[in-house]
Amino acid sequence: MEKLLLVLVVVLAIIGIAQIVRVYRLSSELSNKKEEDFSPTANRINGNLLLIFMIALFATFIWQMVEYWDVLLPVAASEHGVEVDQLLNFNWAILFIVFFAVNFLLFFFAKKYAHDPKRKALYLAHNNKLELIWTVIPSIVLAVIIIYGLRTWNQIMDEPADDAVVVELYSKQFDWTARYTGEDGKLGESNFTLITGQNPLGVITDEGVDEKIVELNEDIEKTRTTIETEILPDSRVEELEDRIGMRTRQRSRVMNYKESDRDFSVAHDDVIVKGEMHIPVNRDVSFQIRSSDVIHSAFMPHFRAQMNAVPGMTTKFSFKPTITTDSMRTVLEDEEFNYILLCNKVCGSAHYNMQMNIVVESEEKYQEWLSQQKTFVEPEEGEGTAEAKSGENEEERIIAVQ
């Protein structure tokens, strides 16, 4: 009810002001007063009103900064995030100085130099000193900002440590999938031609290649049967023939993997997770970012990290988290807090829902969580891990020597 009354008051105030303006215009027309004719008293009133507006503008700005300061992002939770915040604060300081200085001069001069019939304006066609000042000073300020920004950017985009955790972030409308390296420390290759319902990331394995070839052959044969056995309009026949051509070309690309000598077993121990991902604190995390459909953007605001996900290419970003999820909950006094991965490109109707929780924890807890996840290809019974096998082989060698 209070909100409704407030709206009514505002509406009535606007109507009242409009009526006052209308009365003023009518009175001016009746007195044959020109629109550009103002008395010195009116000019002084306008000048004073501009000063009052300036004070109200500055007061409102400062009030908003104080009132909404607590809804800004908390302290940066990554090593490079501190540098990013310092860069932004430096830019904000310059913007605040310019904002207050320019607006003060704007309103002050409007008051000081209000039209006075007893005063004649000075005609100044050119001034080299002024031209030099307002060209050189902004150039120096912009050069400092650019150099500072490039320095920070180069630090952010530096190569991660050799022991960095490697994570692939795979985006599609409207969710994220994370893929971790296994014990070999390498991500398996992937290609969009191998995407299936069971393999949404298109990870390349020998088994996946065989399954994809069978799937493509079945689709080609089914399409040919449809053309040969059904009566179809020419447009539909052309459409199906195009489909056969597309599937044949796709099969040819997949066959190249089968005929190559590359070892695709690297992907067998990869770990794929959805909904929630974990990363260790105080250790570099290297993200490889891909998209299956449109441009997305991997945005992790608390880590001051963002990188576009572009179809057809892999983009990269790395950072070192410095605050665990539990510690940040203590800092914010919020037990429900979670770091989050968002999409920062409007990618469709459900863009707002494209997110994934990120848990930052100790190295021990991270390794424990990772060991509980299923690998992309589960080892057959008796196979064991690569480390276990190497240990068994070493043990057998020692026994043989003895």
C-alpha cells in the first residue's frame, strides 16, 4: 500500500509540474514575451538552482556508494585477483577525480557566468597553451592507464606452473561440463565429430571411434533406404541426399582417427563432472575452454577470471585460488556461500541458468574428491591404475633378480 501511495504522489507531482509549465507558457504568449528573453533575476535563480542540483547530485552519488558498498564483490579469491582489483581501484580513483572536478566546474561556471546585460563576453578564438594542456595531460593519464593495464594483463596471462591442475570447461546451451586429467596429467583429444549422447564432449577413444563409425553407417543406410522405398517430393530427396553426403564426409574424418597411429588411451583416465567442480587452494589451475554451439563466456567473478568460449577453438585462462570456500564463508559470515562459474554472454533463453558451483579446498580434500570420481573409461577388472601396474612390474623385476 505504501508503494502505491508513493507512486501516486510521484505521478501527481509530475502532473503538477507539467501544469505549471503550461501556465507559464500561456502567460508568456499573452504578454508577447519571447522565449529567449530572461530577466537577470531569472538567471540568478537558475544559477542558484544549478548549484543546489550539483550538491544534490554529489550527495546522491556518495550516498549510493556508501549504501551499496556491501553488495560489491568481496575480496579477490585468486592471486592475480588482487592485482586486478588494484588496477580497477586506480581507474576508479581517476574517474572520481574527473567526475567531481568536471561537474563542479560545469555548475559553478553556469552560476558565475549567468547572463548579465552589463557584462560583455570575451571572444577567444584560439589559445595554444590551453590546447597543449588539455591534450598533453589526458595523453599522459591514458598512457599510464594503458601501461599499467598491459603490465597487469601480462602477469595474468603468464604460463601456469608445471604442476598446474588442468581442467577443460565445455560449454553448451545451457550448462557447463568440467573434464580433469587423470593420473597421466594429460587430457585426451576431442573432436565435435565424435559427439554422441554417451560422449557429449566428443572425447576420442578407440572404442568411441568404432561406435561412431557404426552409428554413421547405420544412419547412412537408413537414409538410403528411405529414399529407395518411399515416395518423396524432390525437395525432400535432395535434403536426404545432402544428409548422406554430410554423414559420409563425417565418417571419412572419423576414419582418419581409426587409421592413425596415435594412442587415444590417454583419455581413458579423464574425469568428467557436472553441476559442481573442485579445485585445490594455492595451486595453479589451468582452464581450457571450449563451446559446442554458440559463444559463451566462462566468468568466475570471485576469482576475477573471465574468458570467452568460442566454437571451433580452445581458449585458455589460469589462476591460483588463495581462499577456500569454507574460509570465504567465514569472511562473509554466510554459510550458504559458494564460488560460482557463470556464462557472461547472453546465449539464449536459459542463459541466466547456465552456472556451476566451484569448491575450493585443501590439496588433500581435492585429491580425495578426485579419487572418488569415475573415469571416462572404467578399467576392466584386474587392470588397476598405471601406477599400480608399474609398481607390480617393479616388484616382479626385483623378485626375478633375487
